[in-house]
Amino acid sequence: AAADELISHLNDDTIAAAQKIFARMDSVGQQRMAALHGGRRDKLEISPNLWAGVGLVRGGAGTALVGDGPTVAARIKEYQAIGIDTFIMSGYPHLEESYRFAELVFPHLNTSRADNVASLRVNTGPFGETIANEYRPLDKQASQS
């Protein structure tokens, strides 16, 4: 229901135009995304609680776990049971969905690993924010002396 609301204002022409662009891409991942739903609104739930609607008009990863908090947590636990221990979560709008996820899903997950997060080094590459987070400009006076 909430997932379908995200794409409720998209008309079929917009979806068709986006899918036409995606079809020209060389990306195997993009081709696989398109194959999941075939550009059709009625084919968006590709697995229980796994929805591919974002991929109708957005390139790249376009699947989402959908449902109420306990249901989404149950799907995450299923992935964990087969060895997946890292997830990249996103929602729209980003900030609001972050709070919503924390309030509705976290209570149903084992978050005991959270105590170890402070000891993890997250910024390991020389890209983007990493530079700003890891290296500070020298004080102007110190650099002139």
C-alpha cells in the first residue's frame, strides 16, 4: 500500500520512457532489474515483501523490503539465516524513512552488534566524504610558518 503510493502518480508513458532508456544500457544489473518486473505495475512484488517498483523509473538498485515492521524484520532475519549480514537500506523521503525504520523494524531485530559499531572504521577509501572526514585542512597560520 505505502509502496504503491510512491509510484501512484506515475503514468504509463513515463514508465515506458524510463524502461526504454534502461533497455539501452549495457549494465547487466539494470537488465536483471528490468527482467524482474518487465516494466509492469502488476509484477512488482517479485518475492514475498520484496517490491521492485522503484526500478520502474529509477536506474540502479530498485528493490525494497515492504510491509509492517514485524514482516520486514522477518524478511531480514531470513536473509541473515542464509549468511547475509550487511544491508544497505534506503527509503523515501530518506530522513523520515530512517526514523520510521528505526521505530518499526529495529525493535524486532537482534541489534546486539550495535555495541561494536563504534570500534568499526567506516571511512576506508580515498573518496568523497572520506577525505573530508579523515583529513582536515592545515590551520592557515600553521601552514604559512
